[in-house]
Amino acid sequence: MTDAAVVNSDAPTTPLRRPPALPYPKVAQGVAFAGFRRWMMRKAIDKYGPVFAINIPFFGRTVMVADQKLVKQVFMASTDDLINVQPNLSRIFGDGSVFALDKEAHRTRRKLLAPPFHGQSIKNYEKIIEEETLRETANWPEGTEFRSLEPMNRITLNVILRTVFGADGIELDYLRKIIPPWAELGSRMATLPEPPFSLGRRSPWGRLAEFRRNFDDTVFALIDKAEADPRLDERTDILALLLRSRYEDGTPMSRQHISDELLTLLGAGHETTASTLGWAFERLRRHPDVVAELVRENDEGGGDYRQAMILELQRARTVIDFAGRHVTAPHFELGNWRIPHGYTIIVSLADLHRNAEIFPDPEKFDPSRFVGTRPPAFAWMPFGGGTRRCIGAAFANTEMDVVLRTVLRDFTIETDNAPDEKVHFRGIAYTPKDGGLITVRRRRAA
């Protein structure tokens, strides 16, 4: 694939211009994309600019984009032209997941899912977030270095379980046990081709299938309990809201689709937030000036600087580094390029966030860049964009805010000049390699 003009069959007089392509074998490109994507992207952008083509297993012929104006085109495109990337996470979450849906089916499902993630519903969850933070931090060691990533995973998992199902119980204890190993395995398998034949129950795909059967059985039991609850109409948990929801024709969601969506919320709703919080503590340890300002503001009851810190954290340590679309139109006009039908377009979120023209000195961790100002549109996009922007973005922001507010209130975070932790790729999310090591001391009442 080259820049050379090629005649387009549906418009014989129009030259077909494609972005410059990486001149390496497909397998080599696939290995680089899967295992060394951040490095590969930076090298390719330095050589070819913010738009270039690759050809990789799984996604096939793909155009990578890290230009703000072109990113806007991708995310604002009609769903008649671009649909969700193929394949996608519905392979892990199920055919009833919002990841599997496009066009009108996708719009309709998002309307059903939206109420728990807006306004007063999120405000109601703040108490749960603080309770789970206090439960987890009650036994934090004082003066001893420890990994923050695992406690953050436990907090976010317990929060999403309680907000989804409404209460604790034997079923939730079981889900706490099986979800973490599933999330770790699923994230590693998410961008690997599924074999055309069974490799047995002990294979990774066999283990994922066994988990799914166990998860569905547990959720169906919880649905039975909820439907038998005489106070179902008063409940505010997400399961109850989904059971009460109706499509425009009056029909309810099927049990299997509810299970698929709940798995999507559990899988996508805790690990990414926990990873970002792990990065928060990794960054704060190395920035005493940021910690001092956060503590001062927190003690005075404010939160603007904390919000700015969260925005900068998501820019500087982007946990999910790309979002994709699939071209279903005969071709898609992307700036000066014409992208053929069947191609994948991937927006490199991490590289978008390190654009020095938009974010001066992008390698610097500087929350002040977001104090009193909103992030620029289509340049700060940790939750993706357009009609497929993460539906739980506001929930995740609230969760990070409450966890940090609670920890800063109760603990002093010790700072030093330790080297930055390297980035560790877990299959989907990028985490601190050493787990966000911190040392804390409990604050004593004056």
C-alpha cells in the first residue's frame, strides 16, 4: 500500500489516496502492535506523521490516527459510514453487550443503560465508594512501602458489585472470587484471534467459557431474587433499573442480555479505574508540590485542583490507549485520505494526549494545565468519543475523586525522588509496572 493514486471503482475520476504504510511484514507489524504499541506508534509518527497505515493480524488493514481534526471526523462520523471496530470486546462480554451493537440497536441500548450513570444516581453512589475505600484502607501499613494497585482493584470491584447488585451476599462473594482471574485472562485474550476449533476446557478459551457459564448462573439467580423482591420498584441498584427498563415497544431486556451488560459493566467498570488510581499514587509519590496543594485544598473542602489532577493523570498516563472503528461505507473521507471499505481506523489516544502543540511540555505531569479550564475537544479523550464514548465516564470520575479525597483526608503520602515506574501492558489496560508503590502514614487528629 502506497501513496500512489489508485482508481476508485465507484468514482473513476477521483484518485484514491491512502496514507503511507509501514513497510514491514504483517507478522512483524502484529507483534509490534500487540507487544510494543506505544514504542511503535512514536517511531511511526516521527517518520510518517500522525496518519499512517498498518496491516496486522486480528484487525487487518488499519489506519492509525493521532491528529485532533481527523479524530473529530472519526468520532463524529455517521454510523452508516463507521461502526464499532471489528472484532471487539463483545467476544469477551457476549453478543448482548453494548460493544456488540451498532446503529439503532446501539442507540436504543445506551438509552436503557444511561439512567444509572447520570445526575443523582451517581451522587447516590458516593457513600458506597467512601465506605469501600475506608474498608480497604483500614489496615494499610504505616511507614512500609506497598503496592497500591491491588487495593484499588478491590475497591473498584466492590463498588461496582454493590452498585450493580445493591447488596452483599453469597453470590457477590462468589463473584469477588471469580472476576479478578477472569479479568486478567480476558484482557490478555481480548486482542488475540479465537481458534476455529475447540482447544479443550483447560485452554484459555475453555476457561473463559467456563467462567461465563458460572457467571450467567449466578446472575440468573440474582435476577430471580430481585424479581421476587416486593421492593424492586424502590431499588436504585443497576440490576433493578435494568429489570424495570423497557424498550419503546414495551418489551424488557432478555435475561441473557442483562447478564451480558452486567458483565460488561463489571469487566470494563473496575479494572480501568483501578489502573488509573494506581497511576495516581505513582505520580503523587514523585510530585510533593502536587500532594501539598491537594492536601491544602482537601482540608479546606475544595475539589477543583483534585479534578484537574485527575484530568492530567488521564492525559499523562492513559490507561486505554486506542479506540477503533470499522469502515462500512464504500469509502470514508479522512482529511486528505480516502479509506476503503472494510478497513479499520484506530485513534491512538495516548499519542493524541502527548501532542506538544496542544499540551506544551507533554511529558511533564502538570495538573495546573487543567485548572479553571476544560480539556480541549477531541484532544483529551481517555474515555473515547462520539456515540461510543464510555457510558460510565462520569461514574469513573466520581469514583476516582472520592477515593482520592478519602485517602488524602486520612493519610499522608510520603514523597521522594524515586524513578518513574515503567508502563506495564496487561492486554487492555496499561498499569504501573511495580504496582504503584507508595508509603503512607495515618493522619492524626490535631
